[in-house]
Amino acid sequence: MTFHFRFGPADLLRCRFSISPRWETQEAVRVLLRPQRQAYHLPWLRRIRAAADGLDLRPLWLLMPLAGHNPDFLSPPPTGPSVTFEEELARVRSADPGAAREDLRRSLVCTPGALESEAGQRMLADPERAVQELADLYEAAWQSLVAPHWPRLRALLEADILFHSRRLAAGGLEALFDGLHPDLRWSGNTLTIDRRNHHDRSLDGQGLLLMPSAFVWPEVVGGYDPPWQPTLVYPARGIGALWTASAGPTPEALARLLGRARADVLCALTDPASTTALAHRLSLAPSTVSSHLKALAGAGLLMPSRHGHQILYERTPLAIALAEGTSGY
């Protein structure tokens, strides 16, 4: 079976990237339910075990069928390149109860026994209350499972977007989609996803929203029924090293050349990252890290690039050689 996104001329100009902390929260909850998604996240699972044990996630799991419909109102596509969890959760809470009830019903019928269960019947009997209770659960999951690790997660997602934006600029949509996931195929004006179910959707000038995700691996997800923004969610690059130490020891020669603190900042930039992400990674004040980044960029060792409201820094080839301890420095 296949899932088709059909592009028109206007859609080719309206593809964009975004990051969704609410989506990552949803998929983190799904990882707890699906052992096949856990391979890359074992260190994270150990860290959040106690917090997860304190949450009753069963109402959310009831709406996560192995195959079929997931409620769109619970994870509305982000409206901009960089939105906060609070902004996204406010949209969930404002969902129309009537539309939410139908969304819930469509999801419940996809899991045997869910529609007839006490929890499922309670959701359908009072969808207005269900919307608020499900939003409360996602807020608790965000605070306990994702928010403490968000700087690290966001840095990974931002680095992925930077990589694929350059791939898009160099080779167009064909090159972009060719590198996102092995289940994606681009032909003519159509993006095809190998899926369990068949779906055919014209983008109708809305374009396609592309979202990297740390927790969606190994799947690629295409979805949202009209009138929602057509969206493709794919596994972010580099998740294999997400929960491991991000950099080796700073070479002593480099520390003598630049100073220990500035050399540590340079070595921590194994992937493009923002000031905030680096500050969290190094346990330093953002103002301190910002000062070092500006000095390193001024010396030609870093290249800054803007993504939404944030600036990401990455090392130049000379900086990579220095950070890896190349002899002669």
C-alpha cells in the first residue's frame, strides 16, 4: 500500500521545515508503548523511568493504534518554524469538542476493544472534558519526560534541518526526499510513502511541512486530513549518538592556543547548535557561551546561520582540524 502527496506548481514553493516540542512529547509517550522504537533511546528510558512510572499514560496509549488514525487535534502541525510547547498546547485545548469527538472515535475504532472500553466511552460521552484531560496528560508528559532533555533534542533537530536545507538548495526536492528516509520515493510531481494503508492527497497549494523527529524512528509518518496542513515527519539524522557524550576531551594544545573555556566550546560543536543548546551542554551561562561563539566566529572558526529566530553555529574545516587535535597546533 502507498501514501501519495501530489504537488502542484505552488506547492513546490511552499515546502518548509519546523520543529514541534508537542509532537516530540507525543512520540516520546509512544516510545514507552512500542519496544521496537526503543533501541536508540535506552539511556533516556533509564533516566526517565521513575518519572514515567508516576504517570498514567493509558488514555494516550488508547489513541495510538498500531495502524490507523491518530487524533489530529491532539498534535496540530506547528504554525511557524519554532514554536513553544505552551503555544502548541493552547491550540490543543482550544479544539472544537464536536470535531474532537469524531477524531477520537475514528482513532478508537482502530484498536480492538478501545471503542467499547470504559475510558473510550467516557471520552466520547464528554469530549470537551476529554480534550482538557488529554491536554493535561501531555503537559505532565512534557514536564517529566521531554522538557529536561529538550535543549539536547532541539539541537539535534536543528542540525538536521540545517543539513537538509542545504541538500534542498543544492539538489532540489528530488535530492531532499532521496535522503530523508528509504520508504520515500519522488517521481514527477508525487511523493510516495510505502505504508500499510492507501492514501492519496493533493496538497492544493498548501505545500508540505517537513518535521524531523528524534522519537519517530524507524518510521516515517505522512498525515493530517484536510483542512490540516499536509505534514511529513521523518527520523532526524544522528539519533544514534543522541544520548551519548557529544564530544571527546579538548586537546591540550588547543586549550593552550585558545584558552580552556573557548576551546571547550569549539570542541562541543560536533553538530550545528544554538547558544542555548551549547550552554545547556556545557553547563555554562548563555551569555558566556555567546561571547565565546562570537569570538570564534570572528576568528573564522565558526559559521553562523539563521534558522527561524535562532542562530546555529557550526565549525569550519580549520576548526574541525583543530578540535580533532591535528598535529602542528
